[in-house]
Amino acid sequence: MNGEGVKRAIVIGASSGIGQEVARLLVADGCLVGVTGRRSDLLETLCAESPGNYVSEAFDVSASDALARLETLIARMDGVDLVVFCAGTGYLNPELEMEPELDTVSLNVTAFTRVVDFVYRYFSDRDGGHLVAVTSVMGLRGSGPAPAYAATKAYQINYLEGLRQRACKRKESVTVTDIRPGSVDTAMMKGEGHFWIASPRRAAEVILRAVRARKQVQYVTPRWRIVGLLLKMIPRGVYKKM
């Protein structure tokens, strides 16, 4: 990683799951890593694993002061080269209860947009940096059991593509990577019938390889790209009956 110029990184949503494992691997690779999350006790436990290699700032990315807290963390680290956005939520909601849908939109769309915009502008102003965000294979098509989750992940996928196009047209040195997991064994994965399930550590390893290669899109694990291609090919009339 350091060979690619990354010395300082921030992982947003590092208190558990994929984000926590990404943070651990970045530290193992010699980076100073800033970690954020809502649960300060979990961040403290993570930081205690390697004192001096983590800088923590506990906050909720949906809160009104989230950008100020992120800016404070960047200042404490004397700048940052890589930001990995792992925060997210989703619910199986076949009954279309309103609260879970709006909660998903609040984090996966509103908070995501505010933070990603802030990070992109930061890297653009300093003439370089790498923005990575975890979306989902589910963002490729709609989902009856989880309508808001699939829709918000589609928003994220298209938003990141828009930022890549912007960077290209304006010749800005900002790399934008879209990480699309299939099934990863985290607390957010609910229900049965999952296949090709990866551990958070395995997912993090794939993500770090994608960062090193400065990929635009990376499926986690790579064979989920097959599922992605198949999903795009299914006719609407067939898909709605599945």
C-alpha cells in the first residue's frame, strides 16, 4: 500500500464488520488509520490492538455535526490520502413499513452524499486522493423484500460513477472506487438463502487489492461479478416474477 503513496487513511464505519477489517489491514500495511463509528467502546477496543497506529473519532455520519467531526479527524492526522466509506444500513422490509425505509434513505443517501461530497472536494482541493465506498450487488436491480436498500445502493453506484466522470472531465487527480459486495458475514446480513458468503477479513483483503490497483469497480468476492452480469441480463418481465 505504501508503494502507492498511501500513508494516512480514514475508515468511516470501522467499529465492526468490513470496515473494522479494512482498518486492521491498513494498519498492518504501515498506515496511520483514522477510524469512525457510532460506538466509541468498539473503536477504543480496536485502537487498543495497535496503540499509536489509530486515531479515533466517534460520531454518527447521519448527525448534523458529522462533517465537522470528520474535518477534525483529518486535522488530527495532518491530512489523509485515502478514505473508505463503509457506513450503511438496510432492512428486509416486505411489509413496506415506513420507518425502516426512511432510516435507510437517511444513511445510505443523505449521509452518504454529504460525506462523499466533502471527501471528494477535499481531495480535489489538495490535488489528489482516493475515495472508496462500499455499495452492493443489490444496487443493480430492485428488490421486493428490501426496496429501500436496493434503491439506495443503486443511487450510490450511480453517484460514484458520476464523480468518476467529473474527475475525468476536469482532469482532477481523484480516484473513485465502487466496492460491490455480494454476501458478507456481517450483522447487517439478514435472512436465509445466502450463498458465496465471504468473511469480513476476506472482503477486506479484496478491497485492499482493489485500492492498490486503483480499480473503478470491484465485486466482493470477484466471482460476484458473474451474478452482477446475470442480473443485468434478466428481462424485466421475468425479473418481476422472481
